[in-house]
Amino acid sequence: MPDHATSSHPAVQRQLDRLMTLGPGADILGLGRITALLARIGNPHLALPPVLHVAGTNGKGSTCAFLRAAIEAAGLTAHVYSSPHLVRFNERIRLAGQLIEDDALAVLLEEVLDASEFAGGNIGASFFEVTTAAAFLAFSRTSADACVIEIGLGGRLDATNVVPAPAACAIAQLGIDHQAFLGDTAEVIAGEKAGIAKRGVPLVTMAYADSVAARIAEVAAAAGAPVLAQGAAWDFEVAADRLHYRDAGGTIETPLPALAGPHQPANLALAIATLRQQQHVAIPSAALAAAATAARWPARMQRLAAGPLLGLLPPGSQLWLDGGHNEAAARSVSAALAEVAGERPVHLVLGMLSNKDATGLLAPFVPMARSLTAIPVPGHAHHAPADLAGIACRLGIPAADTAEDPESALRRIASRLPSHEPLPVVLILGSLYLAGEVLRANDELPD
């Protein structure tokens, strides 16, 4: 199902209406359509600034945020392509540091959609393929020092995997997700992610289980790409509230990331390694250190500011948001939540797409959660809230019920808080689509 996309700009909405008809099917992965579409618009992917290409099951978005922050801290500019958007479609295409403007976006989408549908017959390009082509076209027409490109799904057959010679490729944390497209084992999924490897281009990776690392090495060797793995080519540790990074070129010390969670130092270190292993964009050590506190990535353990949703809870409560939707993400997010909550009671608000593993997501939160309120994910096929509440009860979460939306869920939590307990920490989680609705409702639009 394509991502919902609406705009208050009439010209953008006309093109989004066209785009929304391009729903991907089970056979959507492949490079044939995107290659044909790019050829019709002048092959813009061959005229991009140096590309940093990032794959992974979890953490790839945060890694891209650190990459962008480091490039900008060096006084340079970066285009960024990421997905999905949370509130506005424009979030997917960042031109030299700024989200693409509505007027430019409308013209761009019309040009690419017309090329896909009318210039020589309908290619049958998907939502993501058209979006990718539009981003590459925009990037080729606007000057910047680098491109940060996040894989949409998998790697080998992802529409972004047409750039022939990136400056560097990176793979973040790996886990089991999107099995219908990528396979059912960690090794098969790793092979798909490693499919971004290119001849002579450094492939920078985290440390993985031996069988997973072996599969990545096999795919990279076939492509002629050197693998620069954590623990061999580079490494890091956290000590005395600092991140200490090291590789053959020396050491760098940075503050700990401003992004919440014990998993974020690894994402920062991966970004540092990626920038230090490429030869196309010069990033001084001071800029790498600055990226730790400058990076922002909405809906990834984001503490929500004062707004309509937070106002539904007693003053002094904390409201957090995370779009994580698989077991690996849940382990990281639950650890982050335990850190920020301390001794305060924790309550969960959960909405999940129907093709996600609710039991795997919830299990890491069971030891700390006082309650769970399950809600729908508007506009998407989702787990019935009553089913999610039932899973929570079976796992041992003390109280579980349902609500119609985030506002109703927060009101319900607030109404049953014991007066003698510390103020709560509430986490809304389970879907990036839900996260977008939450940000909109709390008047926190990503910029």
C-alpha cells in the first residue's frame, strides 16, 4: 500500500493524487522500471554529487541524520532522500539542506509522472520509483557537496540502487523485517542489504553474527567491494559520557548523541566510519564531533514538546514517540525508554500495521509497562486494537484496553493515574504512519 500523501498546495495535491494510484504489488522490487524511467528524464542519477548510500533494517535513518549533520557542520551542503514521510511528502526530498518547496515539488512530480505514463507508453512505475526519480532529478539540478540516500526497502533491488559509483555505502543494524520481499532468515536479508555494494566502493558495516557477516562478505566480494566492518576496520566505545571512535587513521572523541537511546552511539560511529572511509568529501574531525549533538531525526525516540497532545497529560508528564515496528527496534527503544523513565511509571499507546509482529514488538516492554492502550493506524491495514490489547494481556502487561485515536488514549491514561504515584512517561509507538499523525496532532511538523 503506498504511503498516504496530502498537501494543502493544490498543484502538489493534483500530482499526489496521481501518485497515490501507483500502488506497489508483491512483485514491485526490481530495477527495470526505475532504469527505464530515469532514461526518459535524462538519467539524472548519473549527475549527482558524491553519494553516501545507507541500508539497514533499523538505524539507517538515524545514520543518515548523523551524516547530514556532519556534512553541514563542515560548512558544506547535502541533499537527502529518505522515506517514508511523517507529515508532509516534502520531507522525502531535502535540497541542499532545505525541504523542497511546494511549487518546485509540483512541477517535478508532474514532469516525472508524465514521463512515466505518456512518453513512449506507461512504464508502470510505482509510488516509490516515481518519488526516487523525482528526487534524483531535483538533486541533479541543484548544487550541493554530497547526497545522502536512504534505501527504501532491502538494497539489491531497491529503486535507489541505480547509482553506479557512490562515494561510500553503509549498512546499519540488521534484523528480520519485510520478509515477504526479502526472505525469512537473517542471512538472506543481509545478502539483500549487501546488494548495494559496488566495485571499488567501500562498504562500511556494523558488527554482525558470523553467519550474517559471512553472507555480506560473499556478496561484497562478488561485487568487488571492500568490506570495512566494525571490529576489524573500525570500532568505538562509550566511556565517561563520551564516544571514542578509532580506525587506522586515528581516533576521534565526540559527545554522546543528542538522539535518545543506547543504540544511537553505534549509529553515530557508523556515520563517522562511512565519512572517514570515503575520499570524495572532506569532513574534519570537529564536524564529526559536532554531528553528535546537531543531528535530529523525528519520531525516533523523540520527546514531544508542549502541544495539544502533551497537554492532555498532567503537567510534568513526559510524552515520547517512536515509529519502530519490529523486534530489533523494540529492543533498542525499550532500553532507551528504561533510561529516560527511571522509576517513573510507563504507559504505552500502540498502533501497528497488520503485517508486523506485535508479539515481537511488545515483548521487550513487558517488564516496565503498567498499561497499554491500542489504537488504529488511520488509512492503513492495521492490527485490530482489540487484538493488540489481547496480546498485551497474554504477555503480562497489567492493564490493556483500546481507544479510537491518540487523543482518546492519552485522556484515558490520564484519567486512571493514581494520585500517589510519580508522573508518568508515555510512549506512543508501533508505526511511522501513526507517528506522523501524532506529530501533526501535537503541532510538531518536521522541518
